[in-house]
Amino acid sequence: MESFFSDTVKVILLGVLAIAFALNWLARSRPEVAWLQVFRLPALHLSEEQKARRRRTANRITGLEIIVGGLALPLLYILATVMMFNNFETVPTVIVGACSVLCIALGIWIFWRNR
């Protein structure tokens, strides 16, 4: 498949992006240099209540992701075992089951701790 940009254009764009990130980093680390402040991206200033609300929301999402991972882990093990025409063995099944239970318990603990 043909590339939309040539390799030269890709290298130039990558260089421009690298320079932009470097100038932004320099503007944040050197606030006393006035001309660098043009390259500084605006920062979002949140109150402590808004920060706490975002932190609680992020913790809830993390707990949900861990629970879903714990539910998906045995399904993926079963799918991989069946697709490779392998037999189910006791030790790997117990390990996958224990990891799944630990993930679900950790997700529930995160939910409980976050209320």
C-alpha cells in the first residue's frame, strides 16, 4: 500500500513535533524566559473539589477495568486452549482461576474504598 506522505515529509513532521514538545517543556521549566512562554500550553486549574471528583471517577473506572479483566481472563484461557487443541490441565487452570478471583476482589476493594 502506498504511503500518503513520503519518508522525507514524515521525518520533517516528526522533527517539527519534537521541537514543539521541547519548546513546551522548556517554557514550563523556565517561566522567567518571556519569549518561551509563547510555546507554553494553557494549564487547566482545578479546585480541590474538582480534583477529588476526578480522582474518584478515575478510581471507579480503574476498579471496573480490573473487574472486567478478571472476568475476561478465564475466557481468554479457555479460548486459547480450545484454539490450540490443547487439553485443560489442573495447574494452569488453578492459576488462571486464582488470578481471576484476585482481580475481581481487587476491583471490588477499589470500589469499596472509593465510596
